[in-house]
Amino acid sequence: MVASPRIITVDPTGNISRVVRAAADLLNRPIILVDMPGSQEALAEIKNGSCKLFFTSVELDNDMKGIQLAIQVRRDSPDTHAIILAESDDPDLDEETLSQSPFVYMRRPIDVHQFMRVLMAGLDGGDVFEALNPPAGSALPIVEMGPVPNIDREVARAVIDGLLTDVGAMAIILSSRVGEVLLERGAVGYMDRERLTQALLPMINTTVEMSDLVGGRASTIQFYDGEDYDVFVLSVGLHHFLCIVMDGQAGNSQFGAVNRFGRRAAEDLIALLGAAAFIIQKPTPVEEAPRKGKRKTQTVSSEDDDEDFVPIQRPEIKAKEPEPFQLDPIENLDFSIFDNLEDLDVDDVDDVFAPDKLAEMASDNRHGDGPIDFGQAQELGIIPKLE
């Protein structure tokens, strides 16, 4: 059986050991953690056995500073990675000193992602200096997740109130992945809750991506360590998250309580959401209907309205073609009338339609000279006959 890696911490306040233990618990990595009270005790412990990681604060005791101790540890145990976790009021080191130093220098407030990368690199035999920088191409794409599922706020309020008492928090905020603050309990006025919620929104996208990587319903706990406030962030499914705000001096000692009671509260809230807590409704692409043909539209401008409008397109109606005129067939037609066509004088036919002949015919139809009387007009059909 492979022995768990040993980690030595040196910090008069005891804060570093709690941070390392909590981080190892979140990573589910078994470790042997040895917390030493001073620099000389730490050097003696290094000589007693192998050590994977060595954490120290800047201010230690009268014998030496944390930087001197880290250099000495690297000399005595070259296989041990030395990491200095400085306070916010400790001096900064310039880039040239950091590039030549044999130790990793980190300052509070802790960048949780960076701290986790360094810890994992040290435990797995990787390069702790490269772990300080995020991996190339680590930016996550924006995930379209559909609508946010509704949660029963009255029931959720009771769950959050219980958590507020269990962990002794200043305030707890329940927010959605779209930045909406759903519930706020406790003394929330000390922190800008809207700004806090907006700053944590990328965590939702990270949780979704990690769910695919770990092959299940991923849940996360993040810790932000500050001078004034400490903030724990717990995911509630894929659409909500809890922010637990604590006093800056109390957060480090509450990892165990948050891990226990915070996870239980998150599970209770997930139960309220049901299966919707982990369902992602990605939009379905809409296919355009194929166009049957181009239709011309005419834009008509109105003097009373400056905007153009497109009139309604009415279907084109084609007029029916007239049916060809047909005469009724002649029954019992005597075709013998065409037997003497050869004796017909064509010149006489042409004379019938000559203008002078037509005038003569019209003159012959008159009954005497001069105007016709009423009776003649009726006989000629000019006026109808009266009955």
C-alpha cells in the first residue's frame, strides 16, 4: 500500500494548516499533515523523513524568517517543494527575485484555483512554478443552458436559515446563474451582494464543463480568503449557488462545518428543484423552410407616414380564355347545292359588296322618294310596332 504524502506547515497562527487540510479534503486526496510551531522544529522534522510539500508563513520567530526557512529546506531536501503563503500586509517580492527563488511565493487573499493547481502539482510530482499560471486555452466557452428552473423560496428560506445558524455565518445569499439574487439572509448589508453575484457567475460555466469531465453531477465548494470577509461558494445543481459570508478571521476555522452543513443544505435545495437542477435545455436550431420562389414586393410611400410599408401580396388570377364560337350543326344538309359552283361568276360576287352596288340596293328599298312616314318606318323595322 502506497503511503500518503507528508506535508509540513509552519505558521504561528495555525491558519495555513487549516487551508491545506481543507484543500486536500476538497480534492479528496489523503495526506499526512504535520504542523510545526517554529522554524527549528520544522527543520528537525524535515530530517526525520521525506516530505512532499512544505508551507510556511513569512513571519515565524526570532530564529529566522519564512523566506530563510524555505531556502534552507530546499537545500536540506531538494525533493521537497517549498511554498510561502504570505499575509496581505507582507512585503511583495519583485519579479527578478521571484524568478530566481527556489520557492513559490503566494499572497492572501488566496486565488483558490491557483492554490489548488500548486497543491496538486506538488502532490503529483509536477512543476509547482508552472502551476502558478493557468493552462493555455483555459477560457471556457459560454454555455447556453435554457431557462432557470423555479425554486420554492419559502421552503428555501427555512433551509438557508438553518444553515446560517449551523455555520455561524454573517450572511448567506442564494443566487441564480443569470445573476438574480433570489434570497438573502443575515447581515447582508456589509457586502455588495449584486457585485458578489456577478463576480461568481463564471463558476456556473465551470461546473457545467467539469460535469462532463468527471462523468457525473459535479458539485463544487470554493473559498475566498480575505482580510475583512471570507466567502464560501457552493453550487446548487447547475443553475443556482450559495454564498456564505463570514468574518475574515473566522472563515479558515469553518471549513469542516461548511463542508458538512453546507453540502447538506445544497442537497436540500436540489431536492426542491428536482431533476430540473441538472437539466440543460439547449436551444434547438430552427431550419428555414425552403423558398418556393422569389416574390416581388413593392414599397409604397405615404405622405402621412414616413415609413415604407409592403402591401399584401395577392395571388395572381388568370382570366379564362374565351371558348371558340361554334355554330349549331345543320341537320339533313343537301350537299347537291355545291354541284354548280363551277358555273358561278366570281365577278358578280364581287359586285355585290361594291359600294355603288350597295347604295343602289339601299335606294331600291325605299318606298318612293322623300322621307318615309311612320308606317313605313314600322315596316322597315326602324321603330317597333305598337300593340
